[in-house]
Amino acid sequence: MTSAPAASAAPPVRRRLPLALVLLTAVTTVLAGLGTTADAAVPPPPSGWSLVWSDDFTGAAGTLPSSGNWIIDTGTSYPGGPPQWGTGEIQTYTNSTANVSHDGAGNLRITPLRDGAGRWTSARIETVRSNFKAPAGGVLAIEGRIQMPNVTGAAASGYWPAFWALGSPYRGNYQNWPGIGEFDVMENVNGLNSVWGVLHCGVAPGGPCDEFNGIGASRACPGSTCQSAFHTYRFEWDASISPQQLRWYVDGQLYHTVSQSRVGEPYWSQMTSHAGYFLLLNVAMGGAFPNGVAGSATPTSATVPGRPMLVDYVAVYSRGGGSNPPPTTPPPTTPPPGGTRDAYATIQAESFNAQNGVIVEACSEGGQNIGALRNGDWVRFDNVEFGSGGPRDFVARVASGAASGVSGLVEVRVGSPTSAPIGSFAIANTGGWQSWRSVPGNVSGVTGRRTVYLTFTSGQPNDFVNVNWFHFRR
């Protein structure tokens, strides 16, 4: 999927029309393990690899995906972003379980629907985490086992399932594509037995990635068609070699490679030197890509609604990178606290109800802490009870191994991560990422039961603090 570039005019027609007309010859190699049922669990990482993050979608039938892992996008654009998601797609995204839910058999189901007036709805979700990137000198892999909507021919006109990643600076900006980078791990249109893998980068139109087309390739799914069976789609960012490489696979078969030297500078650094990427899953209806392949507007009156994309699992792995691969954030095993929190008792930082850009890791003081905190990250704590008197200050247990000249603010906000801070303190290097100290900060008056955010603000793009716990004092 592609976001529209910054422009005051209407977004240009979506990319990839020349690519869309080049469908590669079908490969008939039959692979073991293909089928229409979900696996029971995320595959364990092969030797030398580590699991960074995953979701195997084992929730009860009819439930939404985990809010600890996923943000559900709604409407026809981001707030202030390009209309129709910058792609010309015609559906409205919702958070209805009719459009997105677990199926009870180990899959996430994203289902486009059409109402009696001909209006389409569907679903689009993106990971809360936005810091997936290759470790220095190592390899990052993004993988999903997916069955595309099982519909072909005229009935599939306009279907556009996708599994992809966007550079984290896109969040809150929405006008900096394609410079921040986009990795399309899997795309498909109109029920064709083909998977596309595409890189978007640089500037648009034109640039090193030939926008709005991108640098892409396609091929048929091995063995069973993309629509009739699950296949494993994988993208690798290899920073262990020079020049670095990006690689796309389907069922373990390499079909597309882009080198760092092909992208060149400053564009490679622009898409790789930021905090990382967030992942997305969606099924769009219509837009320039399916329209370009069809040669006419889609969907049509012949398009059949209700055919879901099924996602067995999504996983991120890393390999190498010395002794510091990306930290692991384990999938939630129990929900965050659902009751009232006492503002004046210790609140463990890892017990958040929601977060952005945060990882959880083992703590030298026991238990866990949140880490890799940098500008724009936040954690949310629901139902924090301050009573009628209100606190005079707050104390947080923090540690930092930030480089010289790198510092930031730990802030308290209520109601929203963008509301004015009610308190803060500055923090720089404490002697190491597990060298803990308790730091106080004054807070202005707050009473009653509130939603509390810890936010992290810095003038530098680097990680600057870890947090173990915090509490307020009267």
C-alpha cells in the first residue's frame, strides 16, 4: 500500500501500473505444509534467529485483535492525511467485528462488506510498535502466514489485500511519504494468483524508487494458488553485508532483491536511520492499483463481498548484530489491570494499558521495565485514582545509558498523550541502561479518576531512558 505524497492538489494516480501488467510465469513447485487451516502457533525461530515480536491470533471467535499489539484505523484517511488513504481506495475502514475479528480457529479475519446502498466497509490495522528495524550488523525479518481472499475472476474485481510496513515518522505527519520508506511484504489485486513485493523510497514522482511505481517484482504463489491456501510471505532487511540488501520471499523462495547501492544516498539513510517501522494488514477495495490492472474502475457490480483475508500469524525475527539484537516484546499473556489504580501506590511501568514505541525487557532490579524510550513514545495507564486532594509530585525509577549530549523529558499527561504536561523531569545518562535512580518531578493539581500517560520528549532521535515504576506523592 502506498501513502500519497505531500501536495496541495489531489493525490496522483497510484503507482505501479507498469509493474501491474507484468505478471510472472506461474511456478509449479509444490511445497509441503500448504493448506487452508491455521497453524497452532508462531514457528520457533531457526538457529541463530531471535523472535522480536509476534501475534498468532488465537483469540476467541468474534473478538477484536489485541489492543496491546494493534491499532485499528477507521474512516477514509488519517486525521489530516491524504483522502482515501492516498490510494484512491473506496471503502471506509471500521472497528466492527464484522470487518475484523478472530475466527476462533487461530486466524485473524479481515472481511470487506457491501451494504444495500453499495457502500463498502473493510478493516486496516497497524502495530502499536513502530521500532522494527535491522540491528546494526544484523538481519531483520518480517513474516506472515496468510491466505488471500478466496475469490477470483470478475467476483474479485477491486479486492486489494496487503501486508506491509511504513517508516515510523509517518505517524502524525502523513505528508513525508515515500522518504520514510515503505516495504510491501505482500500485495495482491483482483484475485490474481500473484504476489507483489515492492519498495517505496526517496521522492515522488520519480526518484530512486521510480515513484509512484516503486521497485517491485511479482510471481505466482508456489503450489496452491494465493487464494486457495495459506502461504508464508517474508521480507528481510540484511544489514550484515555491504551494501545492505532488502529481500522478498514466498514460501521460502526468493523472488525480489533490492540493494543499498541501487537506492543510493541520501535516500537509503532517510528510510533506515529513523526509529524503525510499523506493520500493517488491510483489505482495500478499489483504487489505482486494482483499477490499473483491470483497465477500468473497480469494484464492479459483479464483485462479491464477504471474502476475508485470513492471517494465521505475524512475526518479526532478528539475527546477528553483535550482542544487542532488537529487544523482545513478548505478546501479552494476561490483560492489563482492569480495575482502579491507586495513584499513590507503585505503578509498574510494564503494566500499561496501551503504548507507542515501547519495549518490555528484563530488569536488573527484578521483574521487567519498559525501555528503548525516545521522542514521541508513550505509555497509558487507565483508571488512576487521585482522590480529592491531588498529589504534590511524582517519582519515577529510571535508568539511562544515553550518549553524551543526549537527554530528554519524562512527562505526565492526563486524558491524552498530546495534552499539556502536568509535570516532568529531565534525565540524561545515569551510568547505564540498568543503573537505576529515583527522580522526582513536581505536578500541578489533578483530582479524581483519570487516564494517565507517561510521555517521552527529546530534541534528539536517540533512545534516552528506561522506566521501571512510578508513583505520585501527596
